[in-house]
Amino acid sequence: MAVEAFPPTFWWGTTSSSTGCEGAARRGDWSAWETEGRAPRSGDGNGWATNFVDDLALLRSLGTNCVRITVEWARVEPEEGRVDDEVVDRYRRMLQAARQAGLAPWITLHHGSLPGWFSDDARGFRDEHARGYFWPRHVDRCAEWFEDLAAGWVPIEDPTGWALRGHLWGSRPPGARDPLKAHEALAGVIAANHAAWKLLRGGSAPTMCVVSVHSPHVARGSDETDPDVVAWAYVSALQNGRLELPSMGTIEMPELVGSFDLLGIAHMAEGQAEPARLTECVYRVADANDPRPIVIAANGIASDDEDAREEYLRGIVDQLRLLRIDGVGVIGYFHHTGIDGYEWNDGFARPRGLIDRTRALKAAGRFLQEFN
């Protein structure tokens, strides 16, 4: 039974990537990554593409009222300029099914993977023309196709993490380990995220900027190899219009101030994690007097210990209650993920779901169901 700290308007939801629940798009950069043997095969993810009607009903049974769904760009536009109308129709049916199940669908436009023609051939978000022409065209199309069904938008999931993984650490496509390319990718993806907000802000659905943070504190002397350095620099830039990084100096971005309706915090944990760490990250945002309401846009642990997952989720709910009672403007929580699926370089080895791939409810899922 939900306590008073959580009114009926509080958002409870789940999230996943398209690659995680549908498998890699054949014309996407992650498919090539798998083919090259750099990551486990994703197959059909968890079968969501053919089972989404039943799966949405199952997610609703957890007591959730929202769901985050990724519209995979590489599926709707597998080749530059060629739209796959059947895929667009399928995503519309998916969003309609969410509405019919009683779930408000939040649409993510880029979560980890990109069309190969954009990422490889056009240099992706690093390239001014690519991010200034192809990306806005895609955003505009999605607004036209899905605006009547969208409860909200997330243009780019974890922009800073995408730039670092693909261009500095080499752990995801395109696999570069080049500080200059990483800087170009970082500046480019932030610009692309902002451009998408400008295009979407005229609609009725809110737009959320999602930033992934692990710790509220950054060690003295840390540089861009620490993802929290870059993530918190982005959060600060959203507040003061200045992106300040050790090796890049200060980039003036005054247009970021006042952008986006909501600030989403993604906080992904491992194994025996401490729920209070998320609270500390939220307080860092709140203490900066950021005017945007805060949403926990993605949170969960990677573990095959289901008792640990339940204990962690119970702790997270307790922390959310404390934040709400303290007057911190947290208005929603999305668990990553709803149903076990494919998790990038980990493949299927380290599940994160409330429901397993056979659609059996886990202990953490039962807790959320009973709580709501």
C-alpha cells in the first residue's frame, strides 16, 4: 500500500533499450559490433517485439503507471532517407497498447545504438552536418508519427556516457580511444540533445534530459576518464550555461539554461549496492536549486541474486519517501528494467529485471506490486 509521500500523480515505471528488449537492429551499429565478436549476440532481446501486448499488461500488473519505450532509429530508417513504414506502424501499435494497458508511454529516441549509416558513414553526432540535418529530421518525423501517443520524450539517453564509451574507452561503437574524438562527440551529442528539445518543446508532452551519475562526489584530480566528472559537468552546464572539463577548459553554452522540462537521473548499480548513494546524487542536484522537477529515469542493480534486488528496491523506495518528505521535487521513478533482457557487453549474464525472461515475477517485482 503506497504511503502518503507518494500521491496518485507520482510516476512509477520501467525502462529498457530497444536493443535490450528487441535485440540489435540489423542495420544498426550494435549489430555490426556483435558480428565483429565485440559483444555477445542479442538475438531477439527478450521477445518484446512479438509479445509487447502481453508484456505491457504484465508491467501494468506491477502497479506501474508509466513505461519508457525506445523507438529505434535504425529500425525506422535502416538506410539514409528510407523509412520503413511497417516498423513505424508497429511502434504506433506498441504505444497504443501501452495506453490501452493503462501505462503512459515515454518515448526515447536514442538509447545506446544508432543507424550504421549515421554513426559510421556520416560520423554521427561528431559531425556538424549529420547532427544538424539527419538528427533533427528524425526527431521531427518521430514527433509527427507519435506525438498524439507520447506522454513524454527523452531525446538521448545518457549523452555523456554514449560519448565516453564510444570515443574514449572504446567499449561501444564506434570503438575509438581518442580524446579529441571524445571531445567532439561530447560537444556534438550535447548540442544534438538540446536541438531535439527545441524541436519537441512546442508539443504538449514534456521533454526530459537524462544524465547517468554513480556518485555525488568526484575525486580531486579526476579527469574525463571518470564518467561522473563529465556527467556532473553536464548537469552544471544545464544550470549555469558553462561546460567545464579539465582538458577542454570552459565551453560557453548559455542556451542550455532553462532547457528541458525535467531532469532525469539514471543511477545504475552493481551487486550489493547502497540505496543511499542515489539519494546523495539527488541532493546534489537539489542543493544547486535546479528549477526542473527531478525524475529517477533509470535505476536498478545488475545481479543474479534476486534477494539482493528486492532488498535494494525496498531501500530505494525508502530513500524516495525520505526525499519526498524532505520536500525534494522528485516526481517519478523508473526501474531498469521491467523484464530481463540483453544488457550490452554483459549480454544476458547479469539481469536487471523485475520479471525474468520466462515472464515469471521475481521477488522485487512482487514487492513493487504489493507496494502499489
